[in-house]
Amino acid sequence: MKVLACDRVDAAAIEMLRTAGHEVSEGNALKGADLVAALAGVDGLLVRGATRVTADVFAGAPTLRVVVRAGTGLDNVDRRAAQAHGVRVLNTPNANSVSVAELVFGLLLALERHLVPAVADLRRGVWEKTKYQGRELSGRTLGILGFGRIGREVATRARAFDMPVLAHDPLYSATNEGFAWVRAVPRDELLRGADVVTLHVPLTDETHGSFGAREFALMKRDAVLVNCSRGGVVNEAALLDALRSGTIRGAATDVFEHEPPGQSPLLELPNLLALPHLGASTAEAQRRAGTEAAQLLIEALAAAR
């Protein structure tokens, strides 16, 4: 069968597919008509986050049977259109969990210890100490919105930092094996009680813009927000207002609603630490995502014969 692999999927994944007997072609930065043209006669599509598999793409690719996203989110794949065209859609939700959870604490430490401006000053020959007095994480309450695979990895690491953990997830129970020490609470109680709120929810019609002015108003004025989920979950205008007004003390984000964000006014704020969506950008995560995606695609194509 023919497979198209996009977005520079890990080389080990390509080798797995070829070893399984599939004819693999590779494409990068394909979209719209170019993507449709590349899908001529193709049975399986392997993508990461950059390739958008829209309704028009599905309509123009009648031989396509399976789409696998090497990563967690599926917001770049029109799943309703896939279902309408009988195309199976899969992803690799476990592959990025550790990398994203580690980045949460990388962002928190950088934010609370002022690492970025301190490094910039030192490179300019300025030696500052009192200006960059920071804050410890130990003893501060971490609130996790979304207690799936990544949320649980974050909770595990928070325990090592001696941070009490609150969690809210409609599917989470305090009896979950291994997490009895995490306190499950209603969403508003978490927002009121946490010193750090970290988001780990998917981007859906229900969650789009769901973290806005109301949520910021509930948080402590000394609290900070971390978003390593999807940019569209947070209302960016409300975040801008909350940071400018002091409704919350600071925020760190790895994601934006529109990526790249262009000349977003958020990037001008000294109390926002922002990264260009690096959560899954580790060698280990990309290798896991690629090989897991390749295995899923091999199995799905075998079942579709």
C-alpha cells in the first residue's frame, strides 16, 4: 500500500513502514491542492501538527483509508469529514506526555527565577542579583485542569517539588490508582485555591476560549498560569487584560491560538514567558511519536486490506 509521510516524521518511522512492505513518499509543508495531489493513490497518511487535513483534502483523496497523527492533539484533522468519507483517524496520546510535563516545570522555574532576563543581562555585562529575587515552588499549590496522561505526569513531578496538587477533570476520580494524594475538586475551587494553574485539556468546541475573564477573576492575584495544551483554550484578550491589570501575577505559555502569533501584544509583556510550541520538541518524544504512529498505521492498513 502507498503511504504519505508529512512534517518530517522521525526516520525510524519511515523505515518501519518500508520494512512492513509499504511504498512511502515524504512531503513537507504540503497544504490544500498540493496535499490533495500528493495523496493521489495513497492509502495511509502520517502527519504531525503542521499538516492540516481538511474536509477538502478528504474529498479530494478517495483512496485514503487511514490518517495517523504522530502526537497528542487532533485539531489539525477534520474528524467529522474523515468519518463522512470512511477514513479512520488515530493518534499517539502517550508519546509526548513526559516531554510536555517536563516543559511545564521548565517554564515554571524560568518564570519564577527570572532566568530569561537574568541571562540576557549577564550577556550584556550586567551583574544583577537583588533585581532577580525569585520564588520557590515548594509548598505552593498546583492546580491541574485536565488529569489525563500529561496531567498525571505533571502531578508526579509536582510531588517531587513538594507541591500540594489539586486536579479537576470530569473523568478523574480520587481513587485513580497511584494518585490518591491528589485532591479532586470542582473547577472553581481549584481556581480559587491554586498558586499555579496548569492547563492540560484538548482543544474542542467546548473548550475553545473556555479559560477567560471569569476564570482569571477567580484566581489569586499572586497566582500564575501555565498553558502547554492548546492556545485556543485560553481567551488571549482576557489573558492580556489579566496580566496588564495584575489580576494574576504572571503566565507562561507554549502555545497560541494562531501559530506563529505574529505581533501579538502578549509578547510585549514582561510578566509573560512564551515559547514557540516546543512541548513535544524533544528527540525522545519525536522518536516515540513517529514509531508509535507508524505501528498504528501498519496495523490499520493491514485491517483495511
